[in-house]
Amino acid sequence: MGPVELLHMSVFSQSFSPCGRFLAAGNNYGEIALFSLSAALSPDASEEGQKPILNFTAHGGSVFSLLSTDTHLLSTGNGEISAWSWEELIKKVCCPENVHRCVLVWLNYLTACRFLLGQ
């Protein structure tokens, strides 16, 4: 079984981004995966589009809880609470070989958040 299947089978917590375009999922390995909902739920979704756009280790043990605020993603696990800026998480999706995708994801995130916040 590959890492993607393991992630899906061991999700303990999940939370939507404030703009509703991303889903963060925490697993029993202490990892948080960020999914693009538009890529994963599109009628034309490919297998690649259903994989996380970002995956990182958050805790030494299970991620028991995720909470999304207007600006941060908070997680609990291993007796600690951690927080990540949504802005920084979305920026991490960027990489030199995927600049076009990054720009689209970032612009969609900013547009949706501004719309939801009435700005």
C-alpha cells in the first residue's frame, strides 16, 4: 500500500481553509496533508489531482485535532499545539517546476478569502 492510501486510511482530523478551497487532513503519523478541493473534486479529476498539494510533519505523534481560523491552521498532537499561517502554507505549494499552478492556487485563495471577508 502506498503513502497516499495510508494517509486516507489513517485520517484522524480535518479542517477546511477559510476560503473553502483547501482541505487539511491530519493522520496518525503526525503528518498534515493539504488538498486542493477544486482539483480533487473536478469531474475531470486525475489521479494526480486527488493527491495532496502539500504534505508536512506537524507532530511526533498523531494529529488529533485541526482547527482553521481566518488566518491560521492549528493542530494538536503529542501534548502540543501548533499553528501555521494559511498564507505561508499556500506559498509552500509553489516550486520552480510548478510556478503556473502555484500562481493559480495563490490567486484563487486570495480571491476567495477576500470575497468571504467582504474586501
